[in-house]
Amino acid sequence: MSTNEKALQPEDLTRLFVERANERDSAGIAELYEEHAVMAYPPGQVTVGREAIRALWEKILANGPRFEQESALPTLVSGDIALTSTAPKDNAGARAQVVRRQSDGTWLRLLDQPEFVSIPREIPEK
């Protein structure tokens, strides 16, 4: 792993992701994930493992997207596990991550749902 800044709080992961994405640092993004993390992306698929996540972001970042910081929603923490989420600026519906505290006290993503667009459902009349 490099000497990149580590997440000292669960909420740091989103800020670090945006900074590294805008620097086109796919390896740095991958460092924010546990070795066997699972990311629900591309839509309808999953990407499993840090190396696969790095390769996916390398492809995505080659297109030059620009990311903006998003407002963090309240984090839910239970021991060494936390649920983080942000209010998306791109109408993605929701973003959520399950993160885990590491033995050195830093946090890494374990499960990542970067896009979830809810499908409106009609509520049946009673």
C-alpha cells in the first residue's frame, strides 16, 4: 500500500474517494477497499476484490469524469462496522457503503453500493 492518507473516520472514505478519483488514481481508490470487498457496479453486476475494483476504476477514470464532494448523511456505527451514505448530486437515488475498522484503527470499504435508483412502485389501494 502507498503512503496515501488513510480514513480515520468512516466518513473520510467518501472524501478520499473523490480526491483520488479526480487525480485519476485508480490504485489509490482501490486502497480504500478491503482485499475482498464487493462493489455493486457496473449497474446490474458486482465487482469483487481490490484488484478488480482498481481495474474497473482505471477504465472509468480513463474517460475523465469529474466527481464532486457530496453531503454525508448520518453514519450508523456498531462496533467495528459502520454504514455510510451520501446524498447524491447526480440523481443516482442513493449511495451507501458498509465499512469496517481495521486493526490499525483506520476504516476501509467492505460493501459499496455507489448507485441505487429506486423504482417507483404503485401502492395498491385497500
